Amino acid sequence: MTKQQSGAEQTALRRQGSNDLLGANSEIGRKLKQYYDELLSDEVPERFSQLLAQLEQAEPLQKKG
Amino acid sequence: MAVSSAFKNDLLAAIPNLRAFAVSLTQNADKADDLVQETLVKAWDKHESFQMGTNLKAWLFTILRNEFYSQMRKRGREVQDTDGIMTERLAVHPSQHGLLDLEDFRGALEQLPQDQREAIILIGASGFSYEEAAEICGCAVGTIKSRVSRARNRLQEILKISGEEEYGPDAISAQVTGSNAA
């Protein structure tokens, strides 16, 4: 019984296609985006722009041939 | 000089994404920022190897991920940490009003094995295609698919929610879902 359900679920997942696996209808998909968006909106510390400015000054990039 | 500032701006623009991915991998904000810093330095040094017109974000994610695993290897025993802890932990209970709390979700995500967590983040959050994620992780597309699927099932199991129906209706169905996903 549980095995059949599991099989049917697998088939359903496959039929939905990969994108729907975490699509808008999935609570997991939504939470995942919420979790990540919160991380994305975190303010970027100064150290990174300073680091890049230093790199730019110390090791200017060569134009590729 | 123009090459430098253009590349610098591209890197700057990618930082929020790199930090988000790094936090997802390390589960630690300080380690994540160190990892991003390493990635930026490496990216600058390896600039030549970046093919213009290809996906910079994917290229940077690959560097970050490689750096992460090479640090993990150096630290040795920390590597499979998550796997061990996972089995010890009790399942997260949905908060009383039934809504899945973001804190609970974060806890559940932490319990995933490393390879499953990175796969579900790349696909479900960072916006990569399965092909790109496979490239980033250096594995087959099918491997990514099965990791994402297992990660999703496991999260549902931990959080006791069923697939398309919101917030698993009752304990019995949650158990059924749980045994299916195992």
C-alpha cells in the first residue's frame, strides 16, 4: 500500500517535470525562496568593496588577447 | 583599467548571491563571509579562465563551492558533521498556529546532508537550471535531480508537511508521508 503510493508519487513528480518539484505550489519551494531572499537582502559589508578596490589597484587585469 | 573596473563591478553585483550560497553551505555567517572573500580573490586571480559571455554567476559559484570543499577537507572531521547530527535530532514541530516558521525551515535545512542541501539551494533558490547546477557541482544532471528530490522529501518529512497540500493536515497523514519518503 505505502509502496504503491510511493510509486505513484514518484511518477507524479516525474510527470510534473523538474521545475514543479519546487514550484510555487510547493510549501518547500516557497520557504526555500523566503529563506534565500532574506539572505540576499542582507546588507553587504564594506570589506568586500574594499577588497575589490585593493585588488583592482594591486593587480590590474590584462585585456585578454 | 577598463577591464578591471568592469570585472570588479560584475563581482560586486554577484556578492549578495555568493553570500547567500555561502551561508547555505556553511550555516555560519562568519565562515560564509570568509569563503566569499576567498572566492573573490580567487576569481580575480583566475580572471583569465573566465569565458566572456558565459554565466559569471555559475563560474563564481563553482569557485566558491570548490573552495568550501577544499577547506572542509583540510579541516577533516568537520566534513560530514551534518550527517551525524541529523540522525540525533528530533523532528521540528510546526509552530502552534500551523504556519511553517522560517526558523523551523532553517533548522530543517541544516539537517540535510551537504550534497542535498546544496542541490536544493542551487535549484530552488539560486535560480540555476539542473544543467548549470550539475556543472557547478561537477556531477551528472540526474544526480542533481535525485538530490533535489531527496532533499525535498526529507524537508517535508522533517517539517511534517505533505507535498502540494499545505501544512500537513494531521499526524496520521504526516506519518504516512514520512514512511513514504524514507
